[in-house]
Amino acid sequence: EPVASHGSFNVSIIEVKGTLLVKGHVVERDNNTYLQVDKASFKPQISNMKLSLSDEEDPFPELTTMVVSLANSYWRVVYGEAMPLIEDAMDRIMRIYAEDLTTDVPFYEIVSP
């Protein structure tokens, strides 16, 4: 049976940089051409990450401390394994923002010929 913990956790990410790749297609509406966003991929690059947990009722505090320490020591591996999940979630979030920006702005105002 898996060990379940309750409480709060925090992930601090330092120096986030990245590339946003927006893919879509143009649509005609009201005699104008607009960009319809299909995908908005954000590829983040970070310089450091730190995880912290607190659980007042943790039955195995030493184990939790060890796991957190291990995750913080090898955060690049943890981050790399989590990237597919992070990218999927970021796509959904970034697509909403990209759609908000492009819905009412004609395509020619976004991209110069």
C-alpha cells in the first residue's frame, strides 16, 4: 500500500527562462484574418529547484526528510521525468493566454509581411 502524506508542499523554481512555440492556423472572420491557436508549447529552462514539505502528522518524518533531500539533490532528474506532465499542463494554460491575445487581433497586426 502506498504511503500517503497530508500537509503542504512548495516547489521553488529559480531563474525560469524558456521558449514559447505557438502553432495554429488562420481563420477568416468579419473580413479579417485571425490566428486560431492549436498548440502553445512552453519549453522552460531553470537554473535551480527546491522542494519543501510539511506534514504535522507524518508517520515517517525521517523518510520524508530523506526523500525531499534526495529530490533536492537530484532535482534535474526529477524535473526531467516530470517534464512531459509539466509540458501538457503548460500547453493548456499557455493556449488560453495565446488565444486571448489572438482572438480579436487581426493576423496582419501580429505578423508583418
